[in-house]
Amino acid sequence: MNRRDLAAIGFMTFALFLGAGNLIYPPLMAQQAGENWLVAIVGFLLTAVGLPAFTLVVLGRLSSADKLTALLPKWMDRSFWFLVLTTLGPAFVLPRAVTVAYEMGVKPFYSGNGLMVFSALFCALTLWLALKPGKLVDYIGKVMTPALIAMLAVLVIAALVNPLGEPSQAIEIYQQAPTVNGLIQGYMTLDAIAAVAFGWVIIQTIRSKGIEDKKAISYYTIRIAVIYSVLMSLCYLAMGYLGSTSSEIAPSATNGGEILTRYAAGEFGMLGQILLAAITLMACLTTTIGLTNANSEYYKNTYGVTFKVSATVIMVLTAIISNFGLETIIEVSLPAILILCPIAISLIIAMVLIPEKSESNTPTISMSHTVVVCIAALFGTIDALHILGKLPEGITAFCEQWLPLFSSHTSWLLPVFITIFVHKLFNKTMIKNVAVNN
């Protein structure tokens, strides 16, 4: 693969991840962190960028995204991918992207209710672009992403030349442990699970360049992950800087979108609002194209449904569900994605620490991956209920006292590592016993 194609795929990967949610998370966090914003953003980058990049590297080493679940029972394998891609597709992320695109890209300039018409047009454009998967690198990596980066650069350079304020005093949680809270906020972007879905697109794109050798796919995936990491880190740092200097123009902001809107208007007036609208629309469009492509590739490869039929059904469902409104979509679908994220990360960890060919007893390895998924699902459900405020007070008090990392919403992490450790210890004991008996 030549350098130009490699850079284009790296740019495409950055654009696939860069949805509107990624733009609005860091500004609010940085505003709250105040003078400690840079320390907080370091923690944020470790999980918001590090986890997705690590996921991509592991999937590249497997050379196919579906191999992540190859050791699971078939029903669990199919259920995992169906739930992940449906939640990241028409059930949650796709309608959310359409709705956010409307709220930030159109609504500021239009007083009526045009969501129904907008969602139909936006989904139709997504479908038209997604039905040309072979051109994905050309129109996202070589055209749309450079345009998106250029627009972001205009806003950031203006803020650097003419900052609209100074970092204020950090709120209490960012005074005590800014890096730890940055880590938690980065984890809550849930981009690690998005990386599992985008793995289908990225690996397929690499293969479309005539590369089939497993080592070559792994090599290029690592380089693509590096490009993505650099670009996304720079983007988060830039959005963090905007947020840290926004306390004067957006003192009572409740979300990052409000901060960006006021900052853009403060720098450029109406032209700034148009610029931010264009950035949002472009960011949401690249994400919807990528997720539609990932869903369609899965259904084509797994169930034999044609790419065109899958993409059409997904977009029709997305257009319909988008009209239920952002709050309803989040309320219904967020629990599933909060549970699926620890399962996906646990599978990645298990695939690294218990690789398929690292031991002699494949059934034991298969069982260990199944147990890891069950443990992650159990404790991930507890974390999800805690985040959503649905966990009974008695159980919450018990978990706070006895469950490590519960307050950080990652109580699943230690049990997963213990499960893997027990498996490896058991397997070594079995191998020694076999050697002694022989």
C-alpha cells in the first residue's frame, strides 16, 4: 500500500470516529477542570483514544473483526454482533447522529420543526454514499476529512490567536483527582465499542487494496491506528483548550455543544455559527456512513443479505427512529450500550492474554472466553444500573464498600482479570500434570 492510500485510510478512520459527541465531550470537561484541564485531558486521552486504538490493533492482528468472537458459542457470537451493530446502528447511534446533526446544524437557523424532512434527506444522502463502499476512502479519507480538519483548524487557530477567556478554578472533583476523572470521562465516550464496529470497515478497506496477508493487515492496521490516535488527540486537545477558556462566554453551560456554539459566535458572529454547523453536519455524516457500512458488511458476510438491501433497511429504520427525539433514543438504548462496552473490551483483553493458539487445550480456551463474557455482562450490568441511577440504595452502598472501581463505573475490570488469571493458572497446572503422567 502506498503512503497516500495509507494516509487516506488513516484520515477516514479519524472521521469515522469523529461524531458530534466527540466534539462536545471535551469542552465541558475542560471548562469544569479549569486550570487543571491539561492534566484532566491526559487521562481522557488514555481511555478515549487509547482504548479504541488498542481495539483496532487487536482486530488487525486477528485480520478479521468476526474472529473476536470465534471462540464463543454460536448463539453468543451472533447475539453479541447483532446487539453491538444494532445498537451502534439504527437503534441508537445512527438516530442520535441524525438528531444531533439537526439540533446543531439546522435548528439554529430554522424556527420550525423540520426534523422529519431533515432525517429523510440526511439518511438518503448517507445511503447514497454508503452504497459505494469501494469509494469510501476517496470521499471520506481524501475529501471530507481534510475539509473537516480545515474547518476545525479555523476555529482553533482563532481561539489561539484571540482566546475569549482564561481557565477558571476547577470544580471539586477536578481539584482532587483531575487525571482519574479524565480517565472516567474518556471511558464514557464508549468509543471502544465503536472501534469494534469500525473494525469491519477498516479491515475490509485494507483488503480492498489487494492486501490479504495476515501480517501485512496487522502492520497496516497499527499504522492506521497511529494516524487516528494523533489526529484524534489533537482534536481533543483543541476542543479542551476551547472549553478551558470558555468560562466567561458560557459560564452556565450544561453541555459542550453550547460552549462550542457560543465560542464560534464570539469569534466570528453569524459566520462562526455557520462554520460550527458545517463541522457538525460533516462529522455526523462521516459517522453515519461508516456505521451503515459496518452494519451492512456484517449482514452480508454473516447472513448473505446483499449490501444494498441491508443499507436500505438500516437507513429507513434510522430515519423513522430519529423522529422519536434525542432524549427518548438515549433513554431506551443507552443501557444496552453501557453493558456491551465492557463485554467488548473484555473480549479484546481475553484475545490478547488468552490467544487462540497460545495453549494446547482449545476447549478450555473457548470456555474461558465464554466465562469472561458472562462476568463482564454481570458486572457491566451493575455499572450500567449505577450510571443510570437504577441501582437500589442498599446494593449501591454494598458495592461502594466491597466492589473495587465501582465508583469509576468499571467494577467489571478486576473480575475479568481474575477470571483470566485463574484460567491461565488452571491451564498451566493441567499441562504440568500431563507432562508428569507422560
